[in-house]
Amino acid sequence: MNLYCNRTLNLRHIGAIGYDMDYTLIHYHPELWEGRAYVFLQQKLLSEKWPIKHLRFDATQACRGLIIDRLHGNLVKANRFGFIKQARHGTKLLDLESQRIIYGRTIIDLADSRWVFLNTLFSLSEGCIYTQLVDLLDQKLIPEPLSYSTLYDKIVSVLQEAHLEGAVKADIQADPERYIALDPEVPRTLLDQHRAGKKLVLITNSEWNYTQSMMSTCFDRFLGTSWQSLFDLIIVEARKPLFFTASEAMKPFFAITNSTIPTLVRPMRPGEPLEKGVAYLGGSAQGVERALGLTGDDILYIGDHMFGDVHVSKNALRWRTALILRELEGEIAAEQSFEQNQILLDALMRQKESLEHEICQERLALLQSHSTERLHALRAAIDTLDMQIGPLAEQASRLHNEHWGLLFRAGNDKSYLAYQMERYADVYTSRVSNFFHATPFAYIRSHRGSLPHTTHM
């Protein structure tokens, strides 16, 4: 799998590489992780007498890059311009006329709290159960007077409780081999970068004890030593995205002085240097830059969260950025399997466009002649083409995800996720180990961008 480049990145000039942990350095089986979070949420709501015992987690109901409309209880997919191209109310697909009535004049603005962007694989359980509970809310089966918006708030509060209490993470720690997809090339990638003189920084929102457990499980067996030896700085409970925007004064570091449960910490004095071999809690990116003696585009940050990792670090600090999208592998495989059908579909569409042009010319000729025979023949030819195009277009719309299709496409256009990725991620790829094959010295070049008037040149 390749590294895909939006903005040319010269790794030789990168002095430090920062990493997120969950779904970046460590990949989980999302169906199992999110299934466990879903069950916790379900059990919590069952204890409050919600009639949801029959519900089951369905990972296909939601995917990264979709947007929850809290006003209407819909899950939507938008194109790069923010226009909504597909929508579901609860679990039911909205027909085009209903979609037009609701969203005909709507352009998505993520600054509006009405919209919630699903930034990461951790959003799957949230998106799935929201669609299912909207159905129950419409049937007046929810035992609380909730709107679509407050229903979403309820789900988020319970999911946050699951993570804060460590309910899900405790299960992962108890049986990590079940939940984690091990990749031995990830530790080797970081080892190469470390040996090449890159300063490595771990910046995760996870707690220290969980971080220590997961990193030891996934790294130590392949390194033959402790994973901590790779990193110049280790920062847990970073509270991203605030980590990237807060000042040192607003968000100080705490040194972890005892790694046992409960974790003991010591507040850092103003200006106190951060030391290698010590794990820190909290802090800010401003403090990281001070400790490394590097700023801006000297630092590459790699994470999986579209907003919390990539968008904010690029916007606030101008760090170089790489987005990890594990789904990319399935997306590319789906497109490759459909390649011959796509060639046929493109050819049929070109024929249809040619016939449509002829119809336009014929309609112009009708202004001087009353013969419609040729016009009827052209329309019949288009109808015949549509009978071939329809099934192929339907297949194409279900690639990778039967409900939502490809992550990076919204019809023929790029999706809103693709727009966000192009704008904020200098590089994107499916896993950190793809940097191993590039080496720490790679010059990763972006391709010459195409415009509609250049695509056929």
C-alpha cells in the first residue's frame, strides 16, 4: 500500500514525528471494539428501561466521513462543496424528493452544532445506535421526552461514560490479542525513524496505564526492548484537540512519577525541561515545540482523527500532517474489483452524453421542422442505454459499504471526507507501516492536480 500525497513532503527535512496511538500505532478490529462499546451503551439504556434488547450492532450502518444532522435525526453524506447527496432518516433511506425538500437549500457548515462529523472509526457505534434509536423515537418507544438533538447528546454522554470508566478498555486489556490487529512492521518503522535521527513523540488521549499496556503488547515483542526507548517524549491524556490550541500556561504538563494504579503525577514547574524516559500527562503542543526546539513544518504529526489529529494541528500550528485511514485498503480493493465494470459504465455514459447532445440539436431543429421521428429514436436509444447503466451505477453506489458506498465519493464527486482530507492531510495512507517501505528519507511528491478542462487532455 502506498503513501498518497496531497502536498509534497520531504521526510529528510522533518526533525520530529508525532504519533497518535489508538487506530494509528495500534489498530483494533473495529467490529469488535465498537461492538463492545455498543453493548455497553445498550446495557446502560436497558437499565433505564429503554426497549432496545432486540437491537444489534451493524458496522455498515455508519462509516467515517458521514455527518449526523441533529435537527432532523438524519445521517447524511455530502460532497466536497457541502451539498447533501444521500440521506437516511434513522435506518431508512430518504427518497430523492424528500431529500430535496429537506436539504435543497442546505450547505453543511461544521461550525454549526447541528452537524456532527464522524471523524474516526470510534464513531461507528455512535452512528449505528443513533440511527436505530431515531427509528424508536419516531415510534414513540423511547421512555424520555427527547428531540433528535437531545437523543444524540444522550448517546454521547453514555459513550463518554463508558470510556471514562474504562469499561471498554478494561475488556481490551484483559484480552488484547482478540481486539488488536498486530503489525510487526510498525515498530520497525519507528525504529528506522529513531535511528535516522528523528525525534519521536507519542501524543495520545488514552490514559497512562492503558497506553503502557497496549504499547507493550504491540511493540516490545518485536523490538526486544521496551517501546519507551523509541520516544523522546511520551504524552498521555493529552485532551486533543485542545492540546494543539492551548498555551503552556493554560495546559501545563504533569510528570508521571508512579505508573501503578492509581497513577501518581507531579505538576511541572514553569520552564522545567521535559526529559526523555519520563511520561507526561496533559500539556500542550506549544510545550512540545519548546522541548524539541522545533516548530511548524519541522514536525510531522500522524493520526487517524480527521479533526482532533489532522485538522487542528495543521490549522493551529502548521505542522505537517499524515492521516491514517485503515478503510482505504478495502476501498481500493473494492474499486479494483469493479474496474472492468467501471470501464463499461464510463463508455456507456459517453454514449449517453453523445446522444443527449444529438437530442439538443434535434430539439433546435424542431423550431424549423415539425418532424419528431428522429427525436423519438434518440430517446429510445437513451432508454436502452439507461437499462444497462442503471444496474452498473447501482453496483458502483454500493462498493465498500452497501448503504453508503465509497468513503471518498459522493456520486461522481469527491465526498466531504475527501475534501477535508485534501485540505488538511499532507499525506494519507492506510497504516503507519507504509512509511517503513518509504524509509525516513523519502521525498514524497504530490501529483499534478487536474481540473475539469484538463481531464480529457
